[in-house]
Amino acid sequence: MQKRIIRQKIALLVTLLAASFVAAAQFGSSAQVEMKGSEGTSLVGHVKSSFDHPWAMTFLPDGHSLVTEKAGTLWLLDADQQKRFTVSNVPDVTARGQGGLGDVIVHPEFATNNTIYISYIERDPKDDAFSGAVIERATLNITNSAASLSNREIIWRQSPKVTGNGHYSHRMVFSPDGYLFITSGERQKFTPAQNMAMNLGKIVRLNADGSVPKDNPFYGNGSVTAQIWTLGHRNPLGIDFDEQGNLWSHEMGPRHGDELNIIERGRNYGYPMVSQGDHYSGVKIPNHEDYPVFKSPELAWVPAISPAGFIIYKGDLFSDWAGNGFIGGLSSKALVRVAFNKDDDGKWNVTEAERYEWGKRVREVEQDSMGNIYVLEDKEGGRLIKLQHSH
């Protein structure tokens, strides 16, 4: 009897140790991550959850959050950012290349209408080699035991669908005055970025219901053209407003030459005619400075950082970061902080202030209503990490 009790205790101990090793493998032995800054500082990150190829995140007013996984899962997290439910009745997706389930944001009046917006890749039913990003708005329903979407409605499509599985972009943000802005990549086809009959390679501006505002710069020139706010973009994977109401977007350049742009009504940002980088084939591309008709970036990176995810910090928790931008870096495996300043003549001076590294690709950056900053790592096992200062 005593030997059996001892064996049972040993078996229980082994089980507990195995569970602890699994947790350590998933979150790190201390559930903390040290992020070393390029300026001699460092941050500590607290691991909250992990995911399979996470892509985007947004916070609900009550502190819960939503996280998308590229293969098609939408997670509801609790106020401590632990997984609570998978959301049902999410669009079906077939993840290929860079495409799958994408961005998720909430309506500015979510507290009263429970409306969210979600982007994903839609294949052509006649030939699924052709695809394009679409935006749905839906009602998010949460009970004590489940979460689901209802009243789903497609309000926007990339047009036309083309072959290939890259450069969808499909990031979204609401302006302070309630307009929906969407980044639309040029799908690795180059010329669509300058083709006004397509909404590829553009940033588009819509009303919250998907209709086109009559004060858009090209309104009246056809349904697709009317959506366009700016053109000449490659693969913009981050977009946000600063507290002064200026719209900013970053985009992946070709071979180097990633950009951070202030987005101004009706402007042409030049791709593929100009870029601060070169084609992957090695063919040179003229710089923006050579053709001043095109809007130049306020900051460019050579070599590339491969930017993905973007916030301009508006909280009080990290007061020394107020107004700074935070950009996830994929190939650079970093969180990149940028500072925005204007000189006496009103000209922007945007600089990289610091870069924090911990050896992981960063897919997404988000901020909650309390001013906390979170990052989502890329790929399988990508972790959700809450930042804190470390002095």
C-alpha cells in the first residue's frame, strides 16, 4: 500500500513537472521577455497568450480583446488577455502565402452598436487562383459561454481579383470624424498602384457603411475610382492617426526602402515609378527626389525593417512616449519606435528613436484604453506580450 502511494505521488509529480515544462516552452520560463534597446535601454515584456500565426488585434471598450489568426480563427480574450472563446460564424478563409484572415477593428460606437470590421482574403469561386481582400462589418455577440458574429455584410472588395497570394495589405483605421480608411496593396503587380480604374496600391476612404463619401478627391469618376484617397502604394501594412488628426501609414518597399508616409488627400506616393529601394531583380528604381511630383516619405529605411502593425501612442501610462509611433518589424525582428517633430517652417522631421530586439518577428502592435502597449509576434507560437518599462 505504501509503495503504491509513493508511486502515485511520483506519477503526480512527473505530471506537474511535464505541465510546467509545456508552460515554459510556450511562455518562457519566467513568462517575461527582455527587449534590448538600441540606445542602451531595455523593456520587459510579460507574455499573456500564444497563437498560431496571429495577424491582428483590437481592444473592446471593456478591456477584452480580439485576435485574428491567419488560418481563420478569431479569438476573444478576457480583460487579462487570456484566451476565452473562439468566435463562431467567422468568414471561411483559405490561407495561402500572405493571405487569410486579416485585420480586425471596432466601430467608434462599439459600446452601443457592438459592430466590428474584419478583413480577409476571398477567392474567386470560378478560379481560386484569383483572389482579393474584402472587408465585412458584423455584430459581435458575447455571452457567458460563447461569442459569435451575426449580421455579417461585405462592404468593400479589392478590385479586380488577380493571381498571386501577396501584398493584400487590408489594414483598417477609423478617422476621428468617423470615416473608414483601408490600405490596399498592389498585389505584387506593380502597375495597379498607378491605375485609377483599380483600388489596388491605394488607400481608400469610405463611410462606416461602405458607401463612398462625396468629398473624396476622385468622387464621380467611377465607383472604384471614387473610393481612392491616395495612390502609388506598394504594401502598406500599418495605418493610424496622430492626436492632431494627421493620417500616417507605413509600407514595405521593394528590396529595401521601407517608408513611413503622412497621408494627404489625393496625393500620389509614386510606386512603382519611384522608391527609396530597388527591385528584387536588382533593377534600379528612381528615388522620390528625382521626381518631386510624387510625395516623398517622411522616413525611409535602407536596409529594410519589413514593417507590420502600427500605432501612434496616445496614452498617459508611458508619458515620455506620447505621440511616438511604434512599428512591428518582421525581417528586422524588432519593435521600432519613431519620433514625430516639426521644424519652425512646419516641415516634418521624423526619425527612428529606438529599436527594441528579442529575436522575434513582430506582426502587430496595439494599445488598450489604459495606455498599455502590446505586441504580437509572428508565425506559429506567436506570443502576445504586454510591455513595461525597465530602467
